[in-house]
Amino acid sequence: MRLLWVGLVIVLVAPSSTVLAECVEPIPPSCAKQQAMFSDRPEFEQCREEVELFRRQTREYLLCLKAEVGAALDHFNNTIDLFNQRTRLTDKHSQIKPAAKEEIY
């Protein structure tokens, strides 16, 4: 569990352009931000359609972020596993002092 949190922190701190290169954040429709009342039914319907599109795009964006974070965590965990395997192999076949080599997490 500790490894999961450390991986998540690394993913969230990493530059977003690198980690989340494929996820495109949707832009909210401007009609939803206006403070005036809708002038007629067609204006209302048009804005409703834009908001519905924004909802669908946001859902896709969140699914993309979830996949990207999952992939980054898998990559991180695999790297740590490989390091720890190498450390254990070194323990068996080396004269390196125990204090000089430690497993991570």
C-alpha cells in the first residue's frame, strides 16, 4: 500500500505534459457560465446540448486520466521490483556491505 501512495505522489508531481500526454481536458461551454436567463427555447436547447457534450467529454477525460495513472503506477512498481530483484541477487553474490544496499519499499 505504501508503494501505491508513493507512486501516486510521483505521478501527480510529474510534469503533466509527459504523464498525461494523451488526455485532453474538455473546455466548458460558455453558455453555461452566462448569468442572464435563456432568451428562448432554442437557446436553452443549444446550451443543454453543449453541456451534455461537455459531460461526455469530461467522462472520457477522467477515464483517460485513470488509465494514464494506472499505467504510470504499473511502470513505477515494475521498476522498483526490478531494482529489488537486483538487490537480492547482489546480496547472494557480493561482498557489498549490508548497509550499502537496501531494498526500496
